[in-house]
Amino acid sequence: MNLEILTPEKKVYSGEVYGVQLPGITGLFEVLDKHAPIVSALGKGKIKVLKDKTNTESYQIQGGFVEVLNNKATVLVEGVEEA
């Protein structure tokens, strides 16, 4: 699955991943390879990028949105910092 994390200023992350854990406004959820199409609002919290089954990378966000379509997840956020 391809993942992009974008802010209005820059591209924070772009690459192939195993999956991603996201802070939805009603709780955490996970998007894996070949996930059904979805658009969701994100709350304040931590995005956990699952590069493979053992390597991860985390980012703190202030909120935003995610769109999953055609095995690509695009995360649009206002503020982000590496956790």
C-alpha cells in the first residue's frame, strides 16, 4: 500500500507500507493493504506507520483527514511532528 502524509507546507512521508494506524475522531483504527475505500476525519493523536511487520515510525498530529482509494492512503494534516 502507498502512504502519503501531507501538510499545507510539505510532504512529511511518502512510500510503500504494510499499514497505518490512525487516530479517528471516535477512536484508533488501522488501514492495511487492499483496504476498502474510506474517507475519515482524524483527531489529535499519533499516526503509527507500519513499514513492515517489525519496523514502525510515529508522528504526532493535531487533526486532519484520511482518504483510502485504490490501495493508496492520503493523510492530510494541519500540524505534524515526528514522535
